[in-house]
Amino acid sequence: MALEHDASPIQPDGEDASAKHAPGHDEIRRRAYEIYLERDGLPGDELDDWLRAERELQKIALFKQGWNRLQQRRHTGPENGN
């Protein structure tokens, strides 16, 4: 039985889906390949490349989520007053 790794939950209306999702397999694969190339394509560190790519992309997703929250507060908060 194959599991669908790329299945994503339905996001509520008005929420930025890209800011809340975990990095997808393809995103991680692309970043891991970039890391591989950055270290001159030497074999033997595939798992480290994958884990580093996953961590980096998760940090980016968390940053975007926080940034989007700040932007929403700025535009809808009581201090806006417009």
C-alpha cells in the first residue's frame, strides 16, 4: 500500500496555504540537490543534505507564517484607524 506524501489538508478560506504547510518532498529534494552541488557533488552525505534542506525550508515556512501574521495585524489592527 502506497502512502501519498504530497497530500495536503484543505486550508480555511483567507489563510495563506504556503505559509502553513510543511515543505513538500519536491521542495526538499531540490534544496538537497542544491546543497549537494554547493559541496562540489561529493558523495556520502545524502542524508545530511536532505535533513539540512528540510530544516532550512521549515525555518522559511515558519518565518513566512510569522511575517504574514504581523502584516495581517498591521492592516486589521485597531492602531490602523483608517
